[in-house]
Amino acid sequence: MSSVPYRALWQQAGLRTCVAYLRHNHLFDLLRRVDTRGWTGRMEYPGGLADAPDAKIYMPVWTSTVRRSMGHALAHSPWPATFVDLGCGKGKVLVIAHEVFGRRRFRTQPPVAVVGVEHHPGLALVAERNLWRRTRSLGDVRVGDARSVSLDDLADPVLAFLYNPFTGPVLAEVAKQLSMRACTVIYVNPVEPEAFTECGFEVLHHRAGWHPVATWTVLRSPAVPA
């Protein structure tokens, strides 16, 4: 299991953030016997990625954020054929997606392909291990740059999840590619929403939480029927 940075959290953000981390991250791992917590800094990336200014460190997203944002997206967008987590890290969102789409009330809906994209090979291996523990499958985790990993084999409509995995030109190019598909985007800690709106995405909902991880936006591509 990865170490939990409670000391750093306490020093940088205080008690409330520590409690939130315990509730939304640590307990998730303990109850499911997976390893999604901890931080992975840029200098731990393999050669060539440590100097990528658009890459962000790995931090797990809060369980409540994933469930609430997915609930809103599923209620206000077409039922997806594909769910893709761009910058899936250790696979926490992929695990939750399998849980959500496996709910009894969704069993009358068509099955959803759950896919992760991660440029850090080590994190991708952890994601596969976590998926195996929960689903007895390694899942579909694709390793590489989000701009170049092919998703052409995946059917539309797409529900894409991003927890601020990259910024700048990388995000702009990914947004451009997604805008050409029937795609709904969940963007957590949306520091550059203009990357999507400049490509024609419509903001369906924005929730401003007390913490960046509790802040998210749902957007719809111009290819999705209004």
C-alpha cells in the first residue's frame, strides 16, 4: 500500500482536509482491499515524463466527487457506450465506474466499456492490479500520451472523466479530439475549462465545492444532440 501523506496534508491544508482524505480515499482502499491512495510526484515518472510541464502529480480523487459527478452526467446526458478515464492513475475511478454500471437499476441499459488511459506505466500496472482485485479482470488500461493513444475502436457516446490530469497544449489537444465525438466530459478541479468551451463544449453543470477535489464541471460536446 502507498503511504498516506497525512503529515503533509495537516501542514498544508489542516484538519478538515485530513478527515476528507481519510473518508474519501483511505477508507475506499481499506474496504475494497485496493491501493489507490498516496501521491506520485513528477520526478517519479519514467524517463521523458519528469520534464513534461503539462503533467500533474498523481493524487486520488474523492469517492463522493466521482459518484456525484457521474450521477449528474448519467441523468442529463445520453447513456454512454464507453466510459474513459483520461489520466486514470491507479484506477480508482475505473473501479467506481464498474461498481456504478453494475448496479441493479442499470442492468436494463446496454453494457458500458470502461477504459483507462495513463502515461505512467507503473501507475497503469497498479490500476490493472486494483481492477483484478475487484473485477477479476485486468480491464482495459492503455498506456501512453492521451493525445496519441487511440480510442477509435470505442463506440460513442463517450463519457470522459478527467481529474485535472494535464493542462496547457495537452489538454487543448485532448479537448479538440473529444469535441469531434458525441462526448460528455466530467472535469474535476477544472482549472482550464476554456480548453473545452473554446472547442464548442457546453457547460451543463458546475459545482463549486469547498476543496478543489470537490469542484467539478460537466460539459457536453457539440456532437451530442441537445
